[in-house]
Amino acid sequence: MPEANEYPGYWRGKTPCWVMLGCSRYAYERCDAYLHPETPCWEQKVTCCEEVLRIPKDCQHCIVYKVYHNQEMMDAAAFY
């Protein structure tokens, strides 16, 4: 796996969702979050969490969302 700063798009400098959630290569190579890294997984229409793993899309309770979305909100609040 690449280092965190080697991931493209939104995930540059971050641990991507497929790593945080321990997705298999089979799963993440078919996932929109991996295939379209310019936006975070919670902004993807469909992810492998739903399609392959059969986990309901409930981003507000997901560790990835809690870590990165909340960090974005704190960064935005600090900016203003």
C-alpha cells in the first residue's frame, strides 16, 4: 500500500476509507470511493460498503466520516 501522502485526490495525506475499514483488494478495487478518489466516500452515490459488504450507508456513524468530516468542520470553523 502507498504511504498516506501518495494517495490521490481527497485522500492525499489521509488514510483512505478502504484502509481504515480493512476492505479487501477485491472490494476496494470495485468501489467508487477508490475509483473516484477526488471526493470522500460519503459523497459517493454508491460504495462497496453497501454493494459488496452489505453495510447500510449510514455515514454519520462511520469512523471514516467521524474522523475526516468532523476535522473538515473544525478546520472550516477555525478559518472564520
